[in-house]
Amino acid sequence: MNKFYITTSIAYANAAPHIGFAMEACQADVLARYHRMVGEDVFFLSGTDENGSKIKEAALKNKVKPQEFVDENSAKFQLLLDTLSISNNDFIRTTDRKRHWPAAQKIWNKLVETGDIYKSNYEGYYCIGCEAYLTEKDLVEGKCSYHQKAPEKIKEENYFFKLSKYEKSIQKKIESDELEILPKTRKNETLNIIKSGLRDVSFSRPKKVLDWGVPVPDDKTQTMYVWCDALTNYISALGYGNDLPDSESDSKFEKYWPADIHVIGKDIFRFHTAIWPAMLMSIGLPLPKKIFIHGFVSSDGQKMSKSLGNVVDPFKVIDKYSVDALRYYLLKEIPSGSDGNFSYERFEKVYQADLANGIGNLTARTIALATKNQANPFLRGGRGCVELEKRIKNSWSDYESLLNNFKLNEALEVAKRLMSVCDEYIEQNKPWQLNGEEKEKVIYNLLESLRHIAWMIYPFMPETAMKIFAQLFADEKEKRIELNQNLKEAQKWGGLKSGTKIEKGEILFPRLVA
């Protein structure tokens, strides 16, 4: 089996999770589930970033200890992943002193060994919101462009990392797509930043200023810069640097690194496309293969802000509309790699049109036709419609190509178009007016098409797909056989065999009541 290692970013635990992280987790989950479907050995990582100035500041505001503060928020992120049916294999926390700290400190020591860490004075701007050092050209009217606040001007003695040393090497790897940045617009943006010159970056802060983080080895007066320790999560979770007697951890790192893809937001892409590759080059580890950068989710056309009161709570959306309704909206309505908008008005229109009247109605009509005619031997298998078979074959080809190119919303659109084809097939053939073999054939074609659709939507809406499988394969043994198939087997026409039990289930997406 080929391995596939995918990660989300690690969410900053200074507040409860918002809908932007929900989108990132769903996008990564689609890719993880798809690669499992094609038969690969997938390791899927998520986690929380729990160190740095912003955490300490937020904890003080809430009048709790930093560890208590991050424990509470990290639990909320883990709950969100569970609630969204995210299929991550592991969850790493950067306050984990057994799993994470040893890796961060091992990397620091290796950076020192290669001569890429040195001590110097830093004077400039620091944005606590970004946990980043900024230059004047990064500011817009004297403020951070992301947080709309003037950064703090600081002067302190820190350790620096020789980022500039790796400028040309990083540029070559990105230009050649050895390190592939997606979408291409982000690749070009990254290259423009690199070509304008990479400066050495401060990699620590005095402990008297910041005492919440990973200590710098052999210097009790300094704390690691949060991004130096945070980026290490992608290998600390695999057991890198872990001196505990755990052979599984060692083999896990050797098996899964390098990452096949990091899924991250556009606000942190500079760290991932410059600092992280440079760190890995310095310590002699392979670079990740791809970095997929998504955009932001706005609320009713405005940037989400607590002060505006427009922050969308994913838990509330799920409670009202269901998990898969939110997954569908985030994956279908937000273009992959671009910014998108969330509004309850648009959400309900999409819910009614695509879910209640779309996959929900198609499933209900098809299953109803089958159960009303269960006594007839319509499940003879393989007696298909040439046109439907051709459309499904072409749909699978498009679907796989789009997912392999990280165009998630377009891949979901392929499944949606196939649903429309089935609706047209029903209207054209009017099975309720047919008898005998003609009726059996139409019903079989619809059931088999629905099976293909369920497979297509499985990475996007796993609970919905499982509910459809439960109706198509009411016999538990047959259902298990179906779900144990790999994608190539599932794509073949005739997956519904003679004698398969069809059973009506619950309404997938109840219509909304005004």
C-alpha cells in the first residue's frame, strides 16, 4: 500500500473553534477519505497550537492559568472534529511535554549543530495576533493587515535562524514543484515574496517577556519562538525526537514522513512555504510534497469579528441543520483555494435545493420504487442502461481528476450533476407507468446509479452516504462487503447483486420549516 500523510494546520487555542477551521478540517477529511478509498495507507493529523504570547494574554484576560485555558479550548477543537465526523488518526498538542517538546528541542539542537542559530539584537514590530515579526512593508496604514491593529515595537536580544541562507534553495524547489504550492496563485505569491528577499528570523524571545512555551535548550533565559515549535508538530506527532521506548513511534516517522500534503489557511502560508522548508533543509529532512492553501470564510460578506458579533459557531449550525448539511455547504459553496462567504439565507437555499430536494428526494423516490416492487426480481445485476453507464463512467473519471487536483467543490458538483441525470431518467421513463421487465430494468438502473452517487459523496458527506448504503444494502453482511471494497471495485457497474435487500430508511434531509 502507498502511504498518504495529510495534516491540517494546528489550530491556535486562544479561542473556541470557528467555521474557518471547520472548513479546513472538512477539506482535509475529504482528501483523507478519498485516499483511503483508493487503497492507500492514510495517516491524518490535526491538533492545537498552544504556546506563545497570544495564549498567555488570553489566559490572563480570562483569569485562568495558561494550561487550564488551553486544555479547555483544545477540548473544544477535538469535540468539533468528532462532531464533524473528521477521520483524523491523531491529534497533537504543542503543550505535550512527552510527545512534542522533545521533537522541538531536538530540532533546535540540530539547527545549532548546523550553524543556523545565532544570537543577536532584534528591534522592530511584533504582531501578537499573528505571533509574527513584521516589517514596515507588511503594514497597512501602520496596522497589521489581518488584525487591523498596530503591532508592538520591541527591542530585545534573541536567537535568530539563518532563513536567508536557504532562500535560493527554497525558490528552486518551489519553481520545480518539488515542493508544490497550491493553488498556483499562491505559488506565484510565494515566489514573489522569496525573490524580494528572505531575512533571518528571530527564533526566540526572552523568558522574562514570554515564559509560556518550549524552553530553548541550554539557555534558561530564552523561550522558543512559537512558530519554531509549532511547525515541528508535523513530525513530533510521528514520534520524531521521542526518546521514550516506543518502537511504533520510530517506525511511524520512517513510514509516513515526508507529508504528502499540508492543508493550511492563507494567513499562515509564509511560515509553511519559507520557514518550515528552511528548517527541514537545515536538519537534513525531506520537505513536504504539497502545501494546499485555502482562503477565508466571511460572514454575510464581512470579515468575522467578535466586535461585529458575526462569528459563525459551527456547533450551532450543526445543531440546527445537521453535520452533513454544514459539510456540504463548506465543501460545495466555498471554492477550493479561494475565499468564500457564509450566510444563513444562502445556507438554507442550498439546503433546500441541493439536499432536501436533491440527494434527499432522489434517494426517497428511488428506494420507494424499489420497496413497492420488492417482490419482483428486478435485482438481476448487470442489466444496465448504456447511456447511464457511460455517464457514470465519465463522471468517475472527472471526479477523480478533480480530487487529485484539489478541486473539491468541482468534484462534488460532478456528483450533483449525476443526481440530476437520475432525476431526468425517472421523468423520461416514468417507472410507475411500466410493467414487467421494463419496470424492473428502470428500477435497477436507478438503484445502481444511487450506489455510485453514495460512493461519490462519501468523502464529503460520510453520514449521508452510510444512510444510503444502509437502505441499498439492508442486510448487514452485504453492507459490510460493499464498504470494504476499494474504489476501483465500487466503480464497476453491477454492484447491486441479485437478492440484495432494499429497505426504506429515514428522510436524509427534512425540509426546513419556516
